[in-house]
Amino acid sequence: MNLTDKLSKRYASKHMNGEKLPKQKVHNILEAIRLAPTSKGLQPFKVFVVESQDLKDKIFEIAAPGQPQVPKASELIIFACYKEITDDVLGAYYNLFRSSRPMISEEKATSYVYSIKNFITPDFAFEWAARQAYLALGFGLVAAAVEDVDSVPMEGFNPKALDELLNLEEQNLGSVCILTIGYRNEETDYNATLPKVRKDNQDLFIFL
């Protein structure tokens, strides 16, 4: 089965069964997220992988009461973006850049990182970081489909409540989106049998 076949079978699962995913499948999804492209290669976010049932229940109660997938998911993957691209963030990236690409001169590496600081202004930083997080979210969704894992991209939660629960403000972070992964509940997930709603090629693509 090729990638498009896998994607044609995926959908947003409305009810999951609580079964834990094999660790290798979770690893493969997280690795796809890690390898996702981001502007400047900065990866301006942290990814919280919630495995604890107690914490999933708290998130459901406090921050996402309208999302039944949350307590029954195998894992919740929370994307939290930097609110400010601080010198500490850039310094850590500089060290990573230098260790990953030792063939690049110190002068060029310094110039590259300095260009990032000039590009990302404080009033633009969180919005820009969120766009990068959504790229990673997309890679996670595709990886889940490849692994035959059900998934739901989620914005329907209270970011302020979630940030307080996870103490994100103190970490210069703000939650942006959640990816729930697990297995569908075949008996209660009404969305599983519904046809996919997508535009056809003629309505979607404009060839120039």
C-alpha cells in the first residue's frame, strides 16, 4: 500500500479505545516530527508527549472538556512554541549548528544565527513559531497514517488553561496545537464509516 492509499484511509477519529500503541510506532511518529522542516532549521518549539493517564484526564477536565479523544488516546503530543526567540534559544541553536556542521566556519555560523535574530522580531516570534509547529504536526499526521495509527490534529482546547497546567509560561512557551494518537473505538467512532470530504482535483489545483 503506497502513501496516498494510507492517507485516503486516515480520518479524524472521534473516539479512541484507550489501547497503548507499540513503542516503535510512537517512536516513528516522533521521529517524523523531529525531522520535519522548519524555517531556518530552528525548530522553535517543544513537543510534550503525554503518556500519563492522570495527566491526560486532567487535560481533558481542565483544558479540553469537549474532546473525548483526549483521555482515551494512547499519547497526546502537545506542540508548544517559543513566545520569544531569546539569546538562550539562539545560543543553543548556534551550539547545535556548530556541532552538526563542523565544516562550516565559525564566522559563517555566527553570521547565520545573527541573521535569524534580525529576521524574527519579538512581535512576530510566536506567530512565526506556530507556523513551524504546524509543519511538524503535518509530518506527524502523515507518519501516523503510514503506521496505521489513528490521529486527530486538535485546536479545540483552552490554551491558557493548558499552559497553566503544564507551567509553559515559565518556560517561554505557549501551546498551539495537540496531536492525539491511538486506535479508534470501532463501536462508537461514528466518523470511521463516513466518506472523506475533499475537493476534487479540478476544484483544488490550478495549473499555471
